[in-house]
Amino acid sequence: MNKRYSAQKMMIENSLRKLNHPTATEIYEDIRKDYPNISLGTVYRNLGAMAEAGEILRIPMGDAPDRFDINIHEHLHVLCTECGNAFDSESDDLEDILEQVDRLLEQSTGVRIESRVMIFKGICTDCRNMSE
Ligand SMILES: [Zn+2]
Ligand SMILES: [Zn+2]
């Protein structure tokens, strides 16, 4: 791994810590404030490599651009459709339930479940309070 790659990775990790589950474009906009020479392609390439290596989490958003997470612990995401914020849910109970769901799916389809793509959507507390 060369030095240049590490420096870019470090900038991306800083952005990921600062922003709430950002998209590649949001990370790019953030880094560009300090390093105007960085390209969106470079950010994409690094994010792809980091996700591939398991250093960060890629969150598929279906019809919206993927988001990225510095927290690689297995957890669920809940998205507010009003403000666009993503919320983490880490719960052992949920993990148990999901494993049961995996087993039921395996029984009904014969497919051995290896990963899940799940995103929950709703309206967060702040947005609910604002509309009251
Ligand atoms: Zn909200
Ligand atoms: Zn997360």
C-alpha cells in the first residue's frame, strides 16, 4: 500500500467519523473543502476498496445512492425520510430474531442466507416534534 493511498484513506475515515452515514458525494464535498485537488473518482475508488477489505461498511439504499459507515459492527439502519438522517440500532435481541428469519427463509426457499440488505424507513423524533 503506497503512502498516497493511506493519506486518502485517512481523509475518508475522518469524514466518515464526522458525517452521519454519508454518501460518496457527501464525503467528496467534505474532503474537497481542505483538499480541492481530490476527485470524486478517487473517493469512489477508495471507498470501494475499503468496503471490499471490510474496513468500512457499504449500506445499499435501494433507489438512492449507497451510504458508508465507519462502524463495521453488524447493526441495522433506520432512515428518516424527512431529514435523511440514518440511525444505528445495535441490539442482540434483534440479531437473534434476524437469525430466526434467516432459518425460516432457508426452510422455505432452500437458499443458505449469507447476507442481508435491509433498510428501515420512518420519521425521526426531531422531525415528528417539528411537525406538531
Ligand atoms: Zn428526521
Ligand atoms: Zn451505521
